[in-house]
Amino acid sequence: MQDTLRKLNMVLRDRALRNRVLFVAGALAVFRALAIIPVPGIDTGKLAQFFANNQFLGLLNIFSGGGLDNLSLVMLGVGPYITATIIMQLMTILSPRLKAVYHEEGEAGRRKFSQWSRILAVPFSFIQGFGLITLLSRQGVIATMSAGDMWLNLLVITAGSLLLMWIGELISEFGIGNGVSIIIFAGIVASLPSAIAQLVFTFDMAQLPLYLAFVVAALVIVAGVVYVSEAERSIPVTYSKQMRGGKLYGGATTYLPLRLNQAGVIPIIFALSILLLPQMVANFMGGINNAIIQSVVTAVNGFMNNMWAYGIAYFFLVFLFTYFYTAITFEPDTIANNLQKNGAFIPGIRPGKNTSEYLATIITRITFVGALFLAIIAVLPIAMQGMTGIQTLAIGGTGLLIVVSVVLDLIKKVDAQVAAREY
């Protein structure tokens, strides 16, 4: 506690650190101001009812930064940029040039990669905006609009998404932490007061044991998320001794940290995207007067409305995509080659191919635990809602995973800034 107060005092006293914190606060204030300005022609009653009956849109609202639940100017949030970044990372499998840029060109290559992701986010903003507006118009949430009004709204929504992406980049550069993650974090936290108020107004003393059970479950989930987020397998690495200028160098021993959850929340985004596609297609085809098409639409909607079938599909998709994304981002061959070039080796393992196979075996084993935990956390709100009938999105699942991960990352970044100034 005393160490925490000392660090807080240093943050407040140090002008550079204080300016970084104030910049993040100002950027989030701008974001929340934009998030309360709705697009014109919205039926708020139908919007609230539509969101209450759609678990998926509630999850999608998390990744938009909380701007979707009232169809604000930033209703898309940073979703298009996240989608573009994921697709660019997937393209590294198909394109050796992209792979070289991302993995081998260092910081300059990462900046170039980010610039391409920003450009790709523009068409994705148009596509996602058009899909959401069309879907909500057919549900009666948005009033019927002319072609000119549609294009105007699309331009405004796209500009809002790009503006939010820019704000996130500014937070990363002039603030503390990852700007995109902080924006999503702010959207989740901003929804907590209304959720708590709703819980207070609907409080039923007869359900007190259930509420206490939820509190205990929330504490256990937070502890589990912190533990898994920080868990890592340490692989010992030894540098061979070398004679240079008559002096002996090397021989140091360090370790290679392999995180239990290498993929973060990216597999959940993958799974949500896969589950969103058939639902959006079914809504688009709902107006077609054809018996076969209507039977397909009915089957898709029936599957999506079946909470248990949806939860099982969601679980397996998150589990599989965790392995898939880890395979993309973690390359044992590259790590083994880098160790060999630097004169390092894992004790008891031959350099080169044997080291690569050893790392691949280790990462496969620990990813199983991380994938299982991530899939359970993702479907936990659905399971709890199915068993109790109470929507528990704020208690567990994706939102809590993001909040805890961002808080842990911010603590590490602040500690690093404080340590740098102490030295």
C-alpha cells in the first residue's frame, strides 16, 4: 500500500507523467461526448427492446467501445480497425512479403503494417455501417431513409470510426497504454453505472442469495483472469561463452517467457465475426419471398435464438481460434533461429530444428489450458443467464476479461514510467 501511494505521488508530482494521464482523461472525455450523440431518426424504445433480446449485439457493443447501444456517431467504435488489423495478420500466412514486414523489419515494419491496417479500416467502416443501418432499419429501430440520407449517415458513421481510431493512436503516443484497448475499456466502464442503477431499482430481497452468489462468482472470475493473464511458462536459455580480445564473454543464463494466453481476446473477436455473418445474411434475406430461402432463414434464426446451441458453437469457435491465432503470432522456427544466431541455447536441447520442435510442443500444451479458460470465460454469461434467467454480461466474460487485462497493462506501463524516472 505504501509503495502504491509513493508511485501515485510521483505520478502527480512529475510533470511529464501528469500530462500523459491528463491527455488520456481528455481523450476519453471527447470519446464519451461523441458516444452520447445519436444518429437521427432512432426509435429509442425499439432500440432498447432490440438490444435486450439480442445477446450478440450486447457483445458487439463491447468492442465498439459502448457507442452502439444508442447508435451514436461512433457506433462502430474501433471495430473496423480491429477487424482490419486481424485480417492483415491473417494475410501474413498467405503473403511472404507481409510476413517479412511484420516479423523481420522491426519497428519500421510494424509502423508500415499499422498504416496498411488504417487504410483497410476505411472500407470496413463503410461495409459494417451499411450492414448495421440496414439491419436496424428492417427491425424498425431506424426510420426509413432516402438514398441521400443513407449515404450521409454512412459518411458520418465512417468518419466517427476513423476519428476514434485516431484518438486511440494519440493515446498510445502521448498517453499511457494501448489507446484502442483503453477506448474499449472506457466503453465498458461507462455502462456500469446504468447497470448498477438498474440492479438497485429491481432489487428483490428474495433473490439476495443469488446476488451474493454473483458477487462471489465475480471475485473468483477476476482472480482467475488475473492469474491466467499473468501466467507464463519460463524456458531457461543459456548464452555460450566466447573469447574476444583475450577476455571471456557470455555464459549468462536467462529465460524465455511463454504466456499461457498468447492470443488475448482476439479469438473471441474471431468467433463473434463468424457467428455474426449468418445472422446478418439471414436478416438481409428475410424479405425474399421464396420458400427455400425462408426455411433457411428460419433455421438460422432458430439456431441463433437457442441459447445453449449458440453457447456451444461459441465455445468451440473460441477454443479453435485460440490455437489458430497462436500459430500465426508465435513462430518457433523464427525464435529458434534467433537464439542460434545469438549463440543461445536451451539446456538439454540441440539448437535449430530440435529447439523449434521443443518450443512448438510446449506452446501447444500451454495453449490448451489458455484456450479452455478463454472459451469458458466467453460463454460464462450465456450459461449463467440460461440457468438463472438474469442477464450477467457485466459480471463475467469478455467485458471483465478486457477490463482486467487493460488495468494490468496500465499498471505495468505506469510502473515502467516511474522506474525510468527513479533511475
